[in-house]
Amino acid sequence: MRLPAQPPFDPEAIPTDAVVSRGGRELRLVWAGGEEAVLAAETLRLRCRCAWCTRDRLQERFPASFEAVAVTKIDEMGGYAVNIGFSDGHARGIFPWVYLRDLAREGAAPPAEDQTPRAA
């Protein structure tokens, strides 16, 4: 198998600062260009893409919320991602920086219904 020549990640997606705050309830990210975002621990837990969470979603066993969850650890993975551990014991998810940046931008965007032009 021949791999693409481009790097496997976007270096601009790597934040200059990543801080867990509010007792683990938030992950604050800051990028070199001045962009900042705060991701709630519950959002991160709900958006985990690990094999176990994916399986539970497919089997319709994935919880609809994780209201009291907190981030308990964040470990860098090869410069392109982080492994995030949660207070519910889940620590299998690898979150690429690009994915976290996309989640942050998704949260900052207005809801789709607000972007739809309305008839006068």
C-alpha cells in the first residue's frame, strides 16, 4: 500500500495551549492564530469515536448524555492527537487535534436553522 506524501495531520490544528479547567468540566484550546475554544467534557465524551463507543452507538446502547463527566487526564499521542480520560473510567478515545478543532468550530457556528434565509 502506498501512503500519500502529505503529512497525516494539519500542523496548524495543533494548539499552542490546551488546559483542563473548571474541575475537569472543560478543555480550553488556544491556537497560534489567536483562535480560542472551550469544549465541554460532556461534548468530548459524547463525541468519542473509539471502537467501543462506535459499537455502542450502532447497537443503540450509547447514553444520550454524560452530565456529570469530567476530564481526568489528557496525554499527547505522537504530536497529532491526545488521549482523553474521563471520570466515568472511559479512556480509550484518541482525539486528533484536527477533530478537536473541528468540534470547536462546529460549536462556535450558529445553528443551521439560523443560517437559512427566511421569506419576507
